[in-house]
Amino acid sequence: MLRLGRTLSGLSTQHFILMSGMVEDVRDENYKEFTDSTGAVIAYGLATCEPCKTYDPILEETAAKFPAIKVGKAKMHVPGRCREIKKTHTFETYPTTHFFANGKLLLTREGVVEPAELAALISDHLLR
């Protein structure tokens, strides 16, 4: 168990995150395995994208709240890491979030998805 403390919007919060409830690094090598799971959320982003940076704590909180769902980030700016992903997906906005179940893309959201909406989307589409 890992204890994380952080400040979000001026409020101090602490979370206890089990190792299975952490945000995973998604790249070409693990993309298929990741998306083939019963429920997965992937946020695609860039290092230079300010909204992507603000999304990180939301993804961490979501991973902790829904340990049965895989939550991951694909760092599209890292050379060679997401070459195959870029061939199959086109992104006009970062971050872009995809919701998968059993290898099927169910939903796409562009921009930062607020915590309440993200939780509702997971509950409605991935935990049925």
C-alpha cells in the first residue's frame, strides 16, 4: 500500500492506493493487453500540454477509486513509444480519453474530464 498526499485546488487530500489502483504507463507494447481488459481508461497526452498536467491528479484519484478498472496514460510525445497507437488513432485535442471494454472502444472524451463525470462514465459504461 502506498500513501500519497497532494494538493488539488488548494485542498490537501491524502489517498491510500493499492498497487493495482495506480495509473499505468501505456505504450505500444502493452496497449492491446491493456485495452482487452474488462474495463480500461486511457488518457493520451503531451508533456507540453498544461491541461494534461492538471489531469494527472484526477487520473490518480480515479485509479484509486476504481481498482477493478485499468487507468493509464499514453505519453504521445515520447519518440517510439506510441508509434502504433498513432497509426490507429488520430487526436485533435489533448488530453483525449478513451474508455474500453474487452478490446472495444466505447467512448471518447476530449479535454480534461472532471472527477464526477469520469466516475459516472466508468460506473455507467465499464462497471455494468
